[in-house]
Amino acid sequence: MIEHPFYNQAVHGPYALYDVGDLVLEDGGVIPAASLAYATFGRLNQRRDNAILVPTWYAGSSKIFETAYIGAGRALDPARWFIIVVNQLGNGLSSSPSNTPLHDRATFPRVRIGDDVQAQHRLVTGKFGISRLALVTGGSMGAQQTFEWSVRFPDMVARAAPFCGTARTTDYNRLCVGLLADANMSDPAWRDGRYDTSDDVHVGLRRHANRLAVMGFSAEFYRRELWRGLGFSDLAGFLSGFLEAFMLPMDPNDLLCMAWKWQHADVSRHTGGDLGAALGRITAKTFVMPIDQDMYFPPQDCEIEQQMITGSQLRILRSPFGHTACVGIDPDWMAQFDHHLSELLAIPA
């Protein structure tokens, strides 16, 4: 267990911790006294029917989502909705390699998206007494968890809005994520995950940032030098001041835990590998919302799955920022997102 200066209330708070209890994992092993870090916005009404659940994405946190998506006049307006943003297992705030004493760093067990959803189900029902969610939504790995919720607990999900993600990781996507994981492990200081501090693996984390620079954006982003709008005067400054600055504070084992989950996301394990049968279980009013220039989750892959969900709609959002638009750095994309999500929330369900 590492005392980590990045994963704390000062950086990511305020958030609360929920004791999930012993969490038996799909792939074997147990996280004893597992905890979920979560933040809430708004108030749960007396009927308990205005709750929205938001699982976080890779390397994201409840604070990042709050800053980008939640506010007065937005689709996710806390004056109307009770919004629960839950940090996924492995993100450094919830139970993770960097903060779990019994499973220290490299000995942390394999965790799947399904384990996240099981833990979140305990939070939603045990802490808040919610039997049905007005909406589950999330981007990237948050989309993977949204699909898992909708397939696993269809009666609990009234509406679903997975964005920038798929229900089953494609072979292409799995290779892309493998490049991120390999970047950290290629650092000689990695030491099979038994480094002394995450700072020791700074070379691997810089490589990780550079690989994210390729797949996380689009060719148009670089051709138009849109990094200038983020406050940088040259490309080198953007790479170091934005992407490396984002990745360097993080724990490599935590990132690896999330990357493995990402690579192995697959709702079809509930139906013997039949993806159509799994997605056919979804009864939620569903908008699938890819980004037109997303190189991790191309819209064509999202559309294939969307067509398997009865009554669902494909809403393609457009941004030259590519996949990284979903972290909230493209105001035009955010306006599109709010428009489509507001439309979904207006549909009776």
C-alpha cells in the first residue's frame, strides 16, 4: 500500500466512502471490506424515482465528471435530479491496488466490469434504497458499466445513455488498450508492479501519455492545431503540459487494473457469448452516443451494437477532439451531449 498524494479529498473531493463488504470477484478472489468512493448532487425525492447513476471512465474521477457535466441548466441539473457519481474499482479512490492493504499493488486481483456493477448495486440499494434508476449514463469505461447495468439489472434501469464506449470490447480496441498498459510495464522501474512509489515509473507514465495522445484525439485535432485553444503555443508544450501532467500523478498499478477491465468488458458472458441475446435483455429507453472521430470506439462499432437493442437510438456526436472530447474539453461537444441527454430524459420510462 502506497501513501499516494493524488488520490485524496484535496484533489478529488468531496466524496464519501461506502463499505460494500467483502466483494467476491468474478475471476476469483475477494476484496475484503471493499469500498466505493462516490459523490452525490441534488436530493433524492420521496418517491425515489429521480436518481441518476454515473460510473467513471478510465483514469477519471467523480470530481472530473462533476466539473464537466453537472450544473444548473444542464441535462444533469441537480435541481431536478439526484445524481450519484461512483468511482470505479481501481481508480485510486475506490478499492484499488494503491490503497488496499491486503492486496498490495501487484497482488491486487483481477477485477471485471461486472464486479463494479455488483458493488454499485449494493450502494444504490443498500445506501439509498433505490429500486429503479431514472438513468444510467457514462462515457468510455463508464459506458461499459452502463451496458452491464442495463443487461444485468434491466428492471432497475429506466433509461440508458452509454457514450463513447461499447458493450463488448472489440479486438481492435483491446490492442489499443494493450499499448497503454505496455507503456507502464516497459519502464525498468516497473519491477513487476512492485515499485516503491509511482514516481519511480515516470518514464512509463510519459510513454502512456504519448500513446494516449495518438489514440485519444483525431488527425483533424492535430491538423488544425486545436491544442492552441487549450492554452498551448506549441505541440511539445501540449504533450507535456496537458497529457503528461494528467498522467504523471497517477498510480501505474491502478491504471493497469482499469486497463485490464477495459480490455475484458463483455456483456455477452451472461448469454454464453451471444452478444445479441445479451443486448436483447435491455428494456431501458436507450440512446447510444458515439463520437464521430473516436479512434478507440469508432461509431461503426457502436452502431453494430445499438442495432441489437430494441427501440434504441443512435445519436452520433461530432467533435474533432476525438475520444477525449468526453472529458469535457470541447464546448461544442458538451452542448450536443446536453441536447441529446435532455431529450432522452424527457421520454417517459
